[in-house]
Amino acid sequence: MQAFFKTHKYLLEHLEVPVRRKLMDEINWNHKLIGIKGARGIGKTSFLLNIAKEKYGFDKSCLYVNLNNLYFSGNSIIGFADEFRKTGGKTLILDQVFKYPSWLDELKYCYDHFTDLQVVFSGSSAMSLVNENSDLSIIADVYSLEGFSFREFINLKAGTNFEVVPFDNILRDHENIANNIVKNVKPLAFFSDYLHHGYYPFYLEQSNYLENLLKIINFSLEIDVSYLQQIDLKYLPKIRKLLYIIGLSAPFQPNISRISAEIETSRATVMNYLTYLKQAKLIHLLYEGDDELLKKPSMVYMQNPNIVYSVAQSDIEINMLHQTFFYSMVSTQKKFSYTKQADFLVDGHYKFLVGGRIDENKKRNRIEEFCARDMIEVGEGNQIPLWLFGFLY
């Protein structure tokens, strides 16, 4: 136990958190079992350590543990948690729980039997909270940690402290909101950089960002897709090829038969692979109406613009990047569906075009149709600056 406390202390002493994530204030800290899910590379470990440092400092009532540690190849979470609480521990932070085979059952045991212990755990966005023997989906309070928003990127680069702007406020009062922001900073001066390298926190490292992102993508394919979905590694090249096809073509209406022939697998398998890539937060699947298992998606998008640059690398169409940005930012707050009458249908009510201008006749007749306009600082009427949707979180 002392070795873990020593590691915990060292990590907190060397922790650098350039941006305080807004999620910190949205979590119900009174809950006994809290889960933090997120894509690989978006900073879950730093977030967990910041929880420990901000809420407990160096108090030994809190302990961060990475379940990658070989100790847990021969010892249980239950036994460790029991010893921790008996020696005064109150909050146990478990990183990468999916690396531990029986984590679902053991976390449920801790919740049911250790009433004096709070457990905070992190894991892949692709992991399931449900299996045949245990169900944490009801008892665990689970939150999703996203990559940096455009707001967070600007705050970091420009030294500003802009707050989150709710979606409804943007629709209702975007002109005043944008005017107040552009008085202090030129958002468009940062926009291209954000599209290229602003989503993942590791861009702060002095290294080749896109090369590192490719490594993250490959780790995600190997662990978050192949390992968690129990897919034989011999099929990994097919999944990798599928992602490459998507990266070169997105956004596009998928021809499942053509794709299945190209990667040499069945249509049903292609549908499964698409779902796995979505769960790993590498792509978005846009459906007409409700999402349904094995229902063919109407459109496929990459998850964020940085992945587009990393996978496609050249001949990238700017409007596609802008659509991907809009989808990436707004889908963290709202439900998206497909419509032939616009680029996106948001919450089943708002039609959005991305990039161009709405026809004035349509604007008068369809008051719920909006345009997320590129390269404008301040909008007017239903023409809203695209960059402002990066302030939703």
C-alpha cells in the first residue's frame, strides 16, 4: 500500500493541468460510484489526478491507482479496496479498470459492501457497463470526458477565461455573445490550428502531433476495438482498412456491399465494425430517425477534424472539416439525425446547414433552419458563426 501512496504523491507533485476541465463541476461528488469514460488520448488520467489534487491535496484519504500495475495480476480490487478503507481511505481512484478482468463484478461488490468508500473509475469509451453477471449501468454515475473544445483551446492559447455558452443561448442571442467574445480575442485566428491539432491535450507536448495521433488511433483499434470487443487480432487489418476508407471518403453515404467487398468480409461484420469504431469515438454514424442496432447509417463522419488530418493527411475539403467540427462539438450536448433538407437535424427540431448561407426565402418560411457560417466573426439572424459552437463545453 505504501508503494502506491508514494507513486500517488509523485504523480500529484509533477501534475500539470493547463486547462481545468468543466466536467469537474458537473460531477455529483456525493455519489459512491463514479465512472469517467472517454476516448483514448483525451486526458482521462490527468483528469483523475486533478480530482485527487483539487479535492484532497496530499491527504491519504484519497488514492490514485492504475490497474495496469502488475500487483493486480495477483491481487483483487476488493481486497485492495478493503485494506485501503480500513486504514482510513475514503476515495479510491481506479484508472483503466477494463485492464482488470473482473472489474464489473468487483466494483459492484465494493459498492454493495463498502458503504464508507467512494470509488471513482475510468475506462475506454468503448467499454460496456453491463455483462451477464453484473450491471453497473444503474448504480454507477457515469460521465463522458471529451477532447478540448474550441473554447478551451482559445482559453489556453490566448490566456482568456471564456465560460461555456449553452446551445439555446447561442440560437437566441448569438450576436451579443459573439460581439462580447471578439472584443477580447479573434476566434478565427485560432480556428485553423484547432481543426488541425487542438482536440487532444497531448498537442502540448513537443513532438509530432499527427504522428502521435496515429499511434493513439492504432492503440484504440487494438485495445478499444479488438480487445474489448474480443475480435481476433488477425482481423485488425480489416478494421484499420475500414477506418482508412472512411477517412478518405467521409462524410459519405456508406455502400455496405461495396465496403464489405473491399475489406473482404460480410455485410453484417462491416455493420459491427462501424458500431465498434463509433463506440471507440473514432467516427460518427448519422441515422435517419432513431439509432437501431444493425440499421444502416445514412452518413458516416470522422469523430473530429484532427482525426481527419491524421488519417487522410492530404486533399482535405474545408467544408467537410467544418461539418465534422460542428458535429463533434454539438453532439456532446444534442442528438443528431439525418435529413435530406439540411446537413444535420439537431434534437429532431433544428435544421442546420454548415458553411454556406441559407436561402432568404427559406429563412422566412422556416424559422427553425439555421446556418453555421464559416469565416464570419459575428452572425445575424439565423446565420450563426461556426466557431461559436465550439463554446458549448
